[in-house]
Amino acid sequence: MPSTDLVLPLIDLAPYLSPDATPAAKAAVIDQVRTAVGEFGFFQVINHGIPLASQHALIEAIRTLMKIPKEDKLAMSFLKNPCRRGYEGSGDTFRTGDKMHDAKEAFYIGRPSEKIEPPGFHGPNIWPSPELVPEAEFRDPVWSYYQETNRLGREIWQLLIQGLGHPGELLSQFTKKPVVMMKMIRYPPFSSTLPGQFGVGAHTDFGGVTVLLQEAGREGLEVEYKGEWIPVPAVENVLVINAGDMIAGWSGGVYQSAKHRVINKGEEERISCATFWHGDLDATNPFIDGKGEGKAGDETVADLLVKRFRSQFSLMKGKKTEEVVRGEVFAH
């Protein structure tokens, strides 16, 4: 059952992001972030720098895309795409222990590259044709928001790095060509789901920093904390930040990666957008010089992402890891 007594920390980023920020003010924000992620794995932020107009435009763009005919959405299926871009249909994802597949549908874009690069996390984006959805109604607002959330994700990474006692500039050592994926999500009304079906079942995020935008007033996100579920309010201009498994591992457990789930209990659709800010595909743990507590290892960002993608997406079941790496699982 959700707990009504616990709340996630709310952190004001203005003292850190301001051009006039003092070292003391920045240090205070770094400490707040370290404490929040160390305890909860999650926190909320205000004064994050992403314009409210950009947030509103993105939400409307997602709603516009999700209204197009199903056959047009399936023609852009990310399961047919070798670089994991495009449309994810309802029921395409599940996790070990889930009783049924997720109810949500989603659409992915990422850092664009002219060519597809193994293991399939870099490549061109897929966009609906202008005849289907005018660029001003989807592509333009989506790309504008992607750039904003990309910037914020970088800032959050630097906060976390400094919380481990490293200079923020360390980020540049493992983010020369980072994987930054954005997932735009529609959860159906409660009455449209099956009994016991989640919008998204309980899970932790794969890798680095997640920046989440929720449509104001459309609650549903819950975060696990010491066996209880904390409901996260969907408040206008408040973003939700969390750390993934990669950060938890790299930090040696200083930072937590918390389970979370989505249950849309309302009778209206719920729109949200999560940006997953990882790192370079060939990067390994950078926090092993004595200042951090992480453990050295050969697992790269690509290794971790491929492993988790393979476990989550239903059409990947029974596929060999090398098939996933080559993108063959998406060639159905």
C-alpha cells in the first residue's frame, strides 16, 4: 500500500545553476542531492531551467502523436528499428515477476547520428511524416525539449559526481558521445487496463540519470522506500530525478537505485516523459581512483544497457545477446 506520510525531497536548483552562485551555495545543493539520492534514489527539483512553455508543448506533442491511427504508429515500431527509436506498443515490455505486460505505450528518440552504430544505441531518429503529424506539432517541440532535458541531465550528473568528491569536469571523460534516450509515454485510463495491470511494473532504471516530466495533476508514480510505496505528486514545473543501477554500482552503493512503478488510477490518460542520460558506450566505472567507493570492472555502459534491454522487452526473450547487440531482435 502507498504511504501517505513519506515524501521525496524537493531541491531548489537555483542556488547551484545561477550565474552568480557562490561556492557555498553550490556546495549546499551538492550535499542535498547526495543525501537525497543516498537515501531515496529519487528527488524532485524546482528552478531547473527548463521553460514551462517547453514542457507544455511537449505534453501536447505526445498527446497528438498517440492519437494517430494504430497502424501508423506500428509502422514506426522501435522493435523493427536497429537503434531503438520509434514507437513502443502497449504490451511490448515486462519484467521478471510481472503477472502481465505493461499497459503503457511510448515513443523514443535519442542523440542523433547519421549512421547506425553497434550495439544499436546511436543512429538516426524516426519521426512521423509531416503529412501525418505536422513538424510544428510534434518534431519541433519534441526536439526543443530534448535539448533542454539533455542540458539538465548533464547538470545532474555533475552534481552527483561532486557529491562523490570528484570535480564536475570528470563527466567529460566518459560523455564524449553519450547515450541520451528520451521516452515519451502515454498511460491509458484506469478503466482501460486489466485487473492487476500496471502502467509500468515495479523496476529500477538501467543506467545513469533519469529526468522525468509528469503532466500536472495526473498522479500515478510510486517509489519504493524501505518496503513502502511513496506516491509522487505530479506538480506543474516540478521535475523528478532518479539514479539508475549504473550510478548505484559505480558509486559503490553511496547512491541508491530505487524501485518504482506507475499505476494510473484516474479516468484520464496520463502523459509523461523520461530522459535517460547514460554515458559513452565504451565507458567503465570512472570512480576508482581512491576518491569514490565504486569497484573496478570490465562491464561497459553498452554491456549494462544490452543486458537490461534484453531482459525487459518481450520480443527479446529467447534471443542471444549477440543478436541484441547487432539489433537483429528489432528486424521482425
